[in-house]
Amino acid sequence: MALGAQRSNFMTVPTDCDQRDERLGWMGDANLSGDSMALNFDVKSFFKFYLKTIASEIGSDGSLTDTVPFYRYGSRPGDVSWTEAFVNLNYVMWTISNDDAASALLHLDGMVRQLRNVQGQASQGLGKMHTPYGDWCPPPVKMGTGQGPKPSSPYTSAFSYLSMIRQVYEMALHLGNSSVVTECQVKRKYHFFSSFFSSFFFFFFFFFFFFFFFQRY
């Protein structure tokens, strides 16, 4: 089933579904499925073309859109978990498709520009990031009962942003680009947990952790 679903969406660009208005290059789907597609198929040439298409959509401010090519639907800037596809697919090309980071080298400047744009979106804090979609299809609590509960909207954007930083950092380190490595090290200082969990939560977490630890040992 998974292989058939992926094959039906290899339409010059990775599409969402092969019907209705989903027949577009929605990058949230490409982002989530990139690893799986690379493991199931030889997608090196396919992703190489799509990454060049994504790069052509980068705005002068470093922003990207939800759909690439940007047509009919989506917005600029797109949801971070959608636009993260640019960084993630370059990372997939390096780590799974074994292109020796050739795509990462070609697109490093574009990835850094995009990362700076997302950094601007996080300037008011990770908990206030621009998140039009968030967790689009959370799994149900019980099978067959529809979507499950969603986390707070900025949660997914914050996670995707920090994931982008880590991946760009690793690619830049591999490529020997010390200036980008340093820039990513500075960005990594964002405090994810303090943005989404209160001090009350941490107090009880550590209280129960140490309580059960000392009870056991």
C-alpha cells in the first residue's frame, strides 16, 4: 500500500494525493515522506530536480511557500513544517541516497537564507511562531474515530525549525563550512522545552524522577 501510494504521487514533483486540489507539490507531504521515498525507491534524480524547483521559489527575503511550484494554493511564508522540506530533502540526499552531499553543497546558501527567514519568524519566541497548518493529521486515539488531539499550533513549527538547524549544521560540518557551522551553533541555543512546558511541569517531573530513582536504588 505504501509503495503504491508513493508511486501514484511521483508526478514530476511529489504531490499530496492524485486527485482534487491535492495534485500539487505540497511540501509538507514531501517533508514527512522524504526518508521513506528514498528508502523505497531510487529518487536521486527525482529529488535533484525537485530541489532545484524549490530553490527557484525562494523569495528575496529567504521565504518559501507551502506548495512548489507555487500555484493556486498555499502561502508565503509557508508553514515551517512544510517549507522544512528544502532542508530535509537535501539531508535525505546525503544520508540515504548517498549523493556525497552534492545537493547540500549546491543548495547550502539557499538553505541558510531560508533558515534566517525562519529565525525571523521565531524572533518573538518559539511558542509564537507562524503556524497556519500545524499537526495536519494527528493519529486518532482509537482507530477509526477520526483525528486525535492536536498540540498547540507553534509546537510543530518550533520542532521543525530546530530540526532544520541540526540538519544544516551537520551538512555544513561535513562540507567544512565553518561560518555556517558557527551560525547554526548560535541558533541552537533556542530553548524548546521552556517555550512549551511550564516551570510547574519541570518541578513535578524532577520531583517524581528523583523520588522513584531513590526508591529503587
